[in-house]
Amino acid sequence: QQQVKQSPQSLIVQKGGISIINCAYENTAFDYFPWYQQFPGKGPALLIAIRPDVSEKKEGRFTISFNKSAKQFSLHIMDSQPGDSATYFCAASHSGTYKYIFGTGTRLKVLA
Amino acid sequence: DAGVIQSPRHEVTEMGQEVTLRCKPISGHNSLFWYRQTMMRGLELLIYFNNNVPIDDSGMPEDRFSAKMPNASFSTLKIQPSEPRDSAVYFCASSSGTGGVNTQYFGPGTRLTVL
């Protein structure tokens, strides 16, 4: 029940295309869902996060869509660029705890 | 702000040797996390400190691993003796507050190779 399932494991997208990464969770106590971006040789960095009181959050080309009833959330990268090539991790947390449960990661490659 | 600082960035050692990884959290942050990242297991939380006190060490693999936080600006993760299966990237992260909504800021990591 503590798992966060992430798919796909890897993704190849043409420049200008839309990248979509999906995550699913089971624990309904989770109330904070961040996405982290990790470039090779670097630590993960917060990209965007959402609380379950909204169904969508957009920051620039990055959008989180949240479906509370389905217990799913996804990251959409519009107009994908080669510089977006990185590994993306979804995570879930409960505001009453400190612990993040991370997904297994999606390696995104955007072709020029 | 300098962000989370980790040292060394790379460590190569031989099986049986002691390894010490170091972390300086962001100033003012009172929560510190040590993670291990491998291809097989992804990101695993090893231990969590709050106000310099270890709160949860259930992720520490075994007694060969130990972590300390003697003050708010320094933490160490020690492996003694090291084994080849400990090869991984070890990240330190810090956050302000104790709740899960507080953003965790990761350091650049230490890539450990145990031969």
C-alpha cells in the first residue's frame, strides 16, 4: 500500500512532442505529490508538485494532472526539448510524515 | 545559498575498508535524509534525522551502516566494512519542517564503488 507505481520505464519523444509519465498510488492518506527531475551525475531536483485539492497544476511547459478517484497522477511535458532529457521520478507523501515514497523513475530522451 | 554539499563526489575503495560520506545540509533546514540509489532498487531512504536526532533508521541495510549528525550543519554516513554490493550513489537531502509537504533538496551525491 506504500508503493507508487510509475510508467513507462523509458520514453523516447521527438522534439516538440508531448511526453507523458504516469504514476499510481494506493494509500489514500497521501496528500502531496511532487515530481523530481534528475540529470546524469546530479541529484534529483523538485520540478513541480500538486496537492489533491486541485486536478491540474501547470508551470510553464510542465503540467501535473491529478485524478483523485482513480488514485493516479501524471506529468505532461509540452513541446518537449532535448534539454528535458533526464530521469523523472514521481513521489507521494503524507503531510503528517516526513517520508517520500518514490516511483521507480522514467528515463526520458527527447530527440533533436 | 550553496545548496546541500556532499563529499567526496566519488569514492573508490576495496572490500573491507571503512568508508565515510559527508553531508552539509542547507542552512536553516532541520530535517536531513540519507538515500541510496541503484538501478535495481531505485531511491531508498536509509535514515532520517530531525533536529539532529535520528528518527527513523529502518532503511539502514545492516549493522555495517551507521549515521551521525553531531550538529545542525554536518552529518556522516559510515560503512564498515564495505562490500561490493554497497556500490551505489548515496544522496543526502535536507528540508525545513517535518511534514511531507516540505520540499526535500538533494545534494549532488557520492558515487561509491567498492571493489
